[in-house]
Amino acid sequence: MARQETRTDEETRTDDVAWTDPTCPVARTLDLVGDRWSLLIVRDAMDGARAFTEFQQRTGIARNILTDRLRRLSERGILDRHTAPSGKRQVYALTPAGRDLFTVVVALRQWGERHAFTGGEARSVLVDRHGERLPELRPADSRGAPADPDTTSVRRDD
């Protein structure tokens, strides 16, 4: 796979990424954040984790893998890394590009609620500021009608 010298926007840095499928936005997104540990780190950052130990405790990830994923997510512009006010540790925060993954995380959560649990199994619930569950995410076409694999197609945008 050839390395691409590419910038997708001001936030996400992709200079060092070897693209699996260079013209597919889904493949490029997975190349950037597609492994489970990266997405769980992003999920936990959305839930307030900032320090290495917080990410490790929440995910149970091995230290070496966590170190690698935090480095990669920072290098690619998903997380911002800086020194804590105490000067003793590094802390991480989502960049605008990282925050923009919220819809992706919600979609994965909702898919999991529908397909990864049996009836009555305990699970966490995402609620809004009023304590209510978020409505189900559903894509719509340009006229507001439901969109699905039968009503959409992929074309090149040259």
C-alpha cells in the first residue's frame, strides 16, 4: 500500500496513513480509527476520561496497546495531548475531528442495543441532558425519506 500525502481537513492528519481503499470514505475512516481499542478510547474521552490511567481502568487495555493508540489518535488529530497543570502527566482531549465521531459512536451503540444483547441483559444507556434516551439514528435522503442500502448507491465524486 502506497503512503498518501493527504490532508482531509485542518484537524485530521493523514500524512502517514497507508490507505486500504484510497477512494472510499468508510475505508479511510476505519484506517484512522477502526480498531476496537481506538473507538473505545474515543468513547471514553467522550465520557470524560482524560488521563492514561482513566483510559486503562475503563477499557482494561494493555499499557503498550494503550500507549500506541493514544499516540496514533494524537498524531492523526483525533485527540489533543498536553501536559496537565501539575506538570506530572499527559492528558488527552478530543479535537473537533474527534468530537465529530460522536454520531459514529451513537450509531454503533444503537446497533449494539438492537443486535448484541438478548432480552433482559444488563447494559448501559446513553441519555440526553433531560435523562431521556436519544432517538434512533436513521439516515434520510435529500427529501427526508428514509434511506437504506436499497435506496442509495455509491458513485465517484470527481
